[in-house]
Amino acid sequence: MDIKRALDIGVGPGSLTVPLAGRIVHVIAVEPAEGMMEVLKQNIETYGMENIDWVYKDREAIDIEDDIFPLYDIVFASYSPGMKDIRASIQKMVDYSAWVRI
């Protein structure tokens, strides 16, 4: 699969996001925790990543049309703790990605 655009939900400090951004065209990083967002921003600056956009919101509060721009080649949520409504969360990922792997 040729991945160019990724949506990373619950990125934490960017442990996956920053290396991924070095290999693809664009990453949107969603993170609700202020401390993690600050570390992510520092890592983006440290590694000179200009192709990462970040959204400081809980995944449940994301407005698809205002906060992120579909369609993505891949959506993942590897650093996201339990989702309140797993079925709705997975459906949201499916709606805005070419494929989702769980």
C-alpha cells in the first residue's frame, strides 16, 4: 500500500508520528493531553517536521470538516486509551480512511 496521508489519533509525544512523517507526505496528529501535546510540538520542532499538523482535542470532540481533512490512507489510534464507544470510533476511522486495521 502506498501511504501518503495519515491520521494519528492520540499521538502522545509523537513516538510513531514523527518517524512516520519522515516517510510520508502528511500526518495529522490528534492529542487531548496538554503535556503530551507540548512534548509533541517540541519533537516536531527538534526533528524539523513541517508535514505534521496537530489538533489539540479529545478524539470524541473532533469536527471532521473543521479539524481534519479526509480522506486518509491510514488512520491509527495506538496511544489512545479505552474508547467510550468502540463501534462508533471504529466507524469514524473507516469513514475517513482507505482502510483500518485493528
